[in-house]
Amino acid sequence: GGTGAANTLDDYEEGTWTAAVTTGVTLSVSAGTYTKIGRQVTISGRFNVGSVSSPSGGSITGLPFTSGSGTGFDTAGSLWLNSINTQEGKTLQIRMDQNTNNLVFTDLAGASSYLKSGSVINLSFTYFTA
């Protein structure tokens, strides 16, 4: 690009974050990294589900930045899940609501997800802050 002020990158950050899971799920590994460029945040991580005391998969909490609000584009994201060991007949998807720092697991029918102990989640997700 050009050399003008509009082309200056003045908001770039890299770091790590530690995930937690709600609703009766514990993680044995919860390491993640992030890159923030302006309002765009890309997170990645590998998460091993250690135990499940409740059948619902809940959500991953503790993302490094809160999502935006107002337009649907503020929470636009992409997802890659791999090696999901779910209960039979369940296919997981994930969403991020506005003004949160949580990723919520659901099955394709929109109901609560059903992770099992031993599940491995490899995750990459991009979203926008306010």
C-alpha cells in the first residue's frame, strides 16, 4: 500500500490465551494463541476434553477480546474442528454471539452439543471486536 496515515498499521498484537469450558466439562490441555490486527482477531488452539460430568458441551470461554456488536459482520467467523469424539449422531458446530468472549458449541439441529471425555478439538476462529 501507500505511505499515508490510512495505510499505517498501528494496532497489531500476538499472544497466548487460556481457555475454560462451561457446563460440566474440564479441559486437560487448554493452550491457545491469537493475533489481533486492527479489529480482526484470529485465535487458534488445541483442547483436550479431560472429563464430562454433564452431557452438554457448553462453551469455550476466556477468548482474549470481546466480540463486536451492531452489525452481523462484527461476529463473522470461520471454524475448523478436527478429531471430535462426540456422542453418536451428533455433529458439532460453533458460534460466537455479539458482545461476548465465548464460543458456543451446538449440534447441527441447534441443540446443545455432546462432547465426550477424550475429545480433541483443534480450533481456528476469526472474529471482529467493537
